[in-house]
Amino acid sequence: MAKVLLVDDAAFMRMRCAKLLQEEGHEVIEAANGREAVDVYLAQKPDAVLMDITMPEMDGLEALREIRARDAGAKVAMLTAMGQQSIVIEAIKSGAKDFVVKPFERERVLAAVAKLVG
Amino acid sequence: MQVELINVFIKAAMDVLRSETGEEPSAGSIKVLSSAQTSEEVTVMIGVTGDVRGMVLLGMSERTAKGIVSRMMGEPCPLFDELAQSGIAEMGNVITGLATQGLEQAGYGAVISPPALVAGGPGIIISTVNIRRFVVPLHCGVGDLVLHAALELAPATSQHGHSNGRAVVAPGVFGI
Ligand SMILES: [Mg+2]
């Protein structure tokens, strides 16, 4: 069981992911854009982060870099509709540990969290 | 804009509808429009920038939107409230995001804006002004949708600009 920060601008997606993570016994905290994600991360130090990319205010790749700059041990997986290879490579180079493309399967999301906290 | 690139969007829409609703969708024939178009009751709008640029619209009735959200949640969706609107907008985001993978495979880099949702139609004009619009009806067990792709290739300069190496979210002019 882990404390997971779920970052997505779509409230529906946060609700859906939170439900499946909570069913597995994880504690879920949320942020609706990259800027908020950085603030919530620093304030709450979650064990793992699931990060969307396409978001207003600050996108997920920038938030990933900011979080990793402040905490080199931050464990972040991208969870996004943007599955282009160039973006996967950019995310991995920026420190993402995993990359899950939407539409996602429940097991794939749980596996990503298990990998982050394992 | 070649029809092959429009097919990338049709395939993405079919893949996402199949995965989210559990129904096998089908696509009708492609029409080309250049005029302003009255919207359906609900329209998701997503901006595309990069080597391919313009806008993708996904229109449907409110009943279809609620039917899709209900399948996505695995429970009834009696009201088209903020959460349901977020769900249908996100489906548009996932379709367009998936299409950008197909565009990348065809050699075109593109990024998308966060989705915006227009409800309260029909009767609202959503014009894509000077970009030709490809319109494709999509049929699905939960209802019918219309995919509009008003897209064009960017001038050659940006094709040499490696926009596909950059993952910057398009300016939030359409943001919600
Ligand atoms: Mg998003």
C-alpha cells in the first residue's frame, strides 16, 4: 500500500483512477495540473506519482522535470494519451520510470504503481 | 490534407470507442465540408499543432454522451453533469492522442491542446474558417457520433523544425 499522487486535468480520469487505486488499498491524493502537482508533491511527499501530460497551466513533462529537480528520488510514471515515441523518450530522459498510454487497462496502472514503489 | 491522415483519426476513434464502450463501432463515408457547421448537442474540441495543425471536433447527442460515460464508469449516468462532461472531453483527448501516434508513424509530429467542451447545441456554429473539414459519421451501440477533422499540413519550415521532438502542450486557448 502506497500514497499515490494522481495528476490529471480531467476530473473524470482522476475519479476513475482513484477508484481503482483505492480498491487496491492505496491512498490517493490528487492534482489537476502540473503546477499543482509540484506543490502537492513537495507538501505531501507521496511514494509514487501518476502524471498526465496534456494539461493546462503546466504540462506533465515540465512538472516531471520540476519534481525531479527538487527530489532526485521522486518516482513518477506517465499516464497519458500522448504515446508518441518521441514523447516516451523525452519522458524517460527526464526521469519517468514508466509510461502508460490511455486508454489504459486496470492491471497496467496497478503494475506501474507496483513498479514505482517496489 | 490527405485522406490517409484522416484515416489515422478514424482508426483512433474506433479503437477508443471499442475499448471504452465494449461495442464494435463502424464508420460511414467521409465527406469534405468547407462551410461553417451547426454543432451537435455536445461537441468536444481539441486543437492540434505541429507538422499537422488545425482542430478535431467530436460531436454527439447528449444521450450518446451519457451512454458512453455510463459504459466508461460501469454505472448509470443519468445527468450530463461536470464529471460526465469531463469524461467525454477526456475521451476526445484520448482519441486525438492516439491519433498523434499514427501521425508520428507517418512521419508527422503533432501535439494537442487540452480538450474543450461545447454543450447546449444544436444551433451553435463552430467554424473552422479556412481549413477544409473532413466529416465522418461513427456508429456505435451506445449511439452515433460525428468526427470532424479540420487539419492541414504546416508549411515546410515547421516540418524541418523537428516539432515531433518537442512535447509542448499547445497554448491553452481551448483549455477548460
Ligand atoms: Mg489531460
